[in-house]
Amino acid sequence: MEKIFAEERIDLLYAEMDRHNRLYYEEDRPEISDAEYDALFNELKEIENRFPELIRVDTPTMRVGGKALDKFKQVTHRVPMLSLDNAFNQEDIGEFDRRLKKELALSLDAEIDYVCEPKMDGLAVELVYQDGVFIQGSTRGDGLVGEDISANLKTIKSIPVRLNTLFPPRLLEVRGEVFLPLLPFRQMNMEREENGEPPFANPRNAAAGSLRQLDPGITARRPLTIFCYAPGAVESHPFASQTAFLSSIDEWHLPVNPLARKVSGIKGIIGFYQEMQTQRESLPYEIDGVVVKVDDYRLQQELGMKSRSPRWAIAWKFPPRQAVTVIEDIIPSVGRTGVITPTAHLKPIEISGVTVSRATLHNWEEMERKDIRIGDTVVIERAGDVIPAVVRVLLENRTGNELPLPIPTVCPECSSPAVKILDEVAVRCLGLACPAQIRESIIHFASRHAMDIDGLGEKYIDQLLRLGLVHDVADLYRLTVNDLMQFERMGDKLAENLLNAIESSKNRELGTFVFALGIRHVGEHTAKLLADSFGSLQNLMAAAEDELQAVREVGPQVARSITAFFAGEENRRVIESLISSGVSPSVAEKRVGGRFTGMTFVFTGSLERFNRSDAQKMVEAEGGHAAGSVSKKTDYVVAGSEAGSKLEKARSLGLKILSEEEFLTLLGGEV
């Protein structure tokens, strides 16, 4: 993989993983399985390992969970609630055991004592006891800050309000997993369906949704329970081991999973894992693997932590559940970002108590790799018990009547061109006005770094779509006061302000407008380069691929994406409609003879005096170029705090390194 493709793939993975993290942790409605998310996570880690200079401070591989919701008071954890690294087979577990022995300077024949516990599929929480009395409870949140859900946790009967001991710790923080047992989960879903309500996708979603109710009375009516598994901060009562901790809190009436136990060495871990696999279907609750922890807390402390996970623990996940059925049809559907996904319509089959009638096929490349056809007998897995996927085709069951589904050339929603960009697996609709993705198109178009339409947030965009007032981004410029007055809670002044914001966006710079169009692979930086190179929208729309590739940092993939976008008849119609509505992108004058003419700057680390975007604009205003990566052609590297691999590379190349203050001095002392 070339570096430019790696950067583009990282951008895509960041956006996709951020969205799935938000859906899973904050909205409790995941759209992909744990296994599919793990695949995205592992792909990103592989790219970052190969190109460490591309690692960003906000990388999902360093993050834990999702942000705390505003509707709850926020709670800062005294000790971060970290995530766990995953293992998927015996080789992964063997490597984990060998790594610990190496870090602890133990021989390979040594046996480390571990505690193994079933990996519960629920919502992680922290309980805080002061002098034995429950005073606060919170969600994990992003690992540092969670949501105060004390009132809801108090409704869970298995959580004691007071610890059963005469000599409690002065402070005890206990981490646990709140979950919904399977029988009440199924009963709840039956009742919801009878009442015309959508059923919960799985017990984890039901538990998370129940704990995030603003009314504790709703939580109280749902039969949640908890297993506690780890300490946070502890005062006046130190524990020597995980075994001692679990034994103590069990005596104090904090629930502990009775299946948890200490084992010796790698053989003990494997034995426990196999035992849990055997018991999985008969357990009254969902588990999706086992958690393995070093028992001795002294050794845990010696091994320490990584940014998002402890070195002394790992989660060994079970293989997803599977069944055999027939693909009756394959229907393409368009996602909110324009990706066209083939979905298998299945002969209904029950997997672990759930009737499955559809499965994702991911993309046409995956279909071709697995040779999936309409009429095939296939193995389906409920990966993470969320969205089923096709694992493989049973070729021995073929009759010769099975039919492959060709890659679409037009969007099934809007008939705009559907293309597969070079080196991508996804087939995409390029239509600016595609009904399936118009919401995301407008959100991006109106965002701060695009047309910056102040006040046009997602709630207003949803109302515009619900009322049928907009069908593409050009319709924004035809809105009237009467249109906006149909909104909920809309007054004359608000409507006037919103229309003024739309009007003031008509004369944004050309680079900003090009970025706002949402062309695949064209970010802010590339859009500005295109605007500077072609000087007008008309010139850019007429540019051939070779002309586009002549622009610095524009390669074949980006060039093909741009030409395919502007070749779309519907896209040209929307752009013409924008122009006829008064949108007139301006071209910023490029300074000639500025003090930075011919110079290339790279900014790295955390900048305090200005943000990176403003710094790049300062350089460009003086005729210079702000690059994203360090090379021999770089003239200056401006390093803030926590600068990493870019700074190291700059030193190795002997480049001139500036502090923020030195950069401002070079600039002339003005921000």
C-alpha cells in the first residue's frame, strides 16, 4: 500500500469507526457485528504499524468507548476504565502468555497464575462506595469521563446500597457489567412487539437503553442484574490479587460470576475457554468469550498499561454462531454515505433463538471472492448476535441454476452513476441528490469547514427532509420564511437568522465549495489545491484525469473520483441549480512574493497558540505550502507538545525544527 492510499484509507476508517463507536456506545444501536468492528480495528492497526508517522492523536486504536451523553451529569473516573485487547485463537493466547513472561523476565517454562471469567455482553459501569455506602454509579463513557446513572443503578436489586461488612474500605470503586438475562429479554421483546414497539436487537442493547433512561422508574421495571469484576480506586483496604478481590466483594454481597476461577498457565486458560464454549448455550445470559487476567496485582502493576488497555489482561472471543440456509434473492441497498451494499434475502432460519431472514454480503468484491450467488446454500453467522453475515457457500449443494448479481452501474435509488473507484472495494452512488444519502450530503455541505451555514444543524435538516422542502443541496437556497415557519419551535427571528446564514454562504471560496460537494477522496486540503490550480469551477469540471494528476498530491484514484463525480448528469444539474440560485464561489488571490514563497511547512503535535488549520492558512497567505507529511523537501517542521513520529523523522533528516514562538517570529509575530 502506497502512503497516499494509506492516508486515504485511514480517513475512511476513522470516519467509519467513529460512527460505529457512536452507534454502539452512545446510541445503543450497533449496525455491524463485533467481529466486523474488530476487522476494521485490526486493519487500522496494521496500517499504523506500517506507517507510524500517520498515527494521529485521535486514533480509534487509542480510544476507549464513547463520549458521555449531555443528558446526564458527567463523572470523571479516578482510575481510567480501559478496554481490553482481543484474542481470537490459541495462537493469540499463546503469544499473550509468552509476551508476559518476557516482560516479567520469566522462563518460558514458568506458569503464571491467571483468573479467567466469562466475558459478559452488557454495559460496563462503576460503583463507588464510601465507608461501605453506595454514593455514586456511572457508565464507562470514554474511559476517562462517564455518565452519572446513580439513580438508575439503585433500582437494580442485586446492587447493595450498603456493603455487608463491619470494616469496609474508606473508598471502594468497583467495576462491573450490567446485563439482562435471556429469559426476561425475550419476554420484553414479546411485549414490545405486541404493543407495536420495535424489539431490542439483543440483550446488550436492552441493558444499555434501560440504564440510560431519564426516568429511573422505567429502569426499575426492567430486570437488570450485575456481575462485578475489577477494582478502581481503593483506600484503606489493599488487595493482593484478583482472587482476593473477588472473594472479598463476594462476601460483601457484591455479585461475582460464580464461574470465575484461578487457573495455572496457558493450559488452564485453554481448558476454561473450552468449558465456557460448551456451557455457552445453556447459560441464562449472553457471553461472547472469556476474560483472562494476571492474578497477582503486584505483577499487574509491573506490567502496566497501554494507552487503551492493560498489558496484563486480554479478552479471548468465541467464534460467532452459525447456521445453514438458502439465499432466495440478493438486493442492493444504498447507505447514507452512498455505498451500495448487496444484502442477501434468506430462507428464514433460527440462530440462537433469533429468526434470521437477511444477511449482509458487504460488497461485490467479497461476493466474488466467496462466489456467492442467488440460490446458493450458505453458512450464516450471527457475528456478535447483531447483523448476520454469510461465511461461505456450500458448493457441493449447487444445482447449476444459481445466478451471480452483477456490479450495478447505476444507483438503485436515484439512477445516478454507480462506480467502483480504483483500489476500493465499495461501489458508490455519486449522486448529489440521491434520496438515500441526501441527509448526510446536506450535513456535510452545511458543516463548519464546508459552506459553514450557521444554525443549520441535524435537527433542522431532519425537518427539512420530513416536510419535503429539500431534495438536494441546491434547494437550501430556495427556502422561504414560510417554509421554515413549518418547523417545530421556529420563530420569526430564528427563521430570519437561518435564511441570512444560508444567504451569506453563497460567496465562499472555491476550495471550500469544492470540499462542500463531498467528492470522494477530496478533503479540505485537496480541494484548495484544485481551486488554486484550476482557478474556476468550470475549469475544474472540464478537467481530464491527466490534467488533475498534474496537480501536486493528486493521484490516479483522486483524479478518477473527481472526473466520475463531474460526469454525473444529476450532479451537474445540482451544481447548475446552485449557481442559478446565486451561489458564486470566489477564488482567493494567491500572494506572489510572500516571505514563505517556495517553502514547505509541516505542523505536528498539539499546538497551543493556534490550531493547525489556521497555521496552514498563515503559511499559504505568505505564498508557502503546508504539507501533511515530512520529507527531504520540507523546509520547516513546527512542533507542538506531544509531537511524535513526524518530529523524529525531521530530526533524522536534519530539518529545521521550530517551536510555535519561533514560527510566529518567522511569520512576523502576528497570528
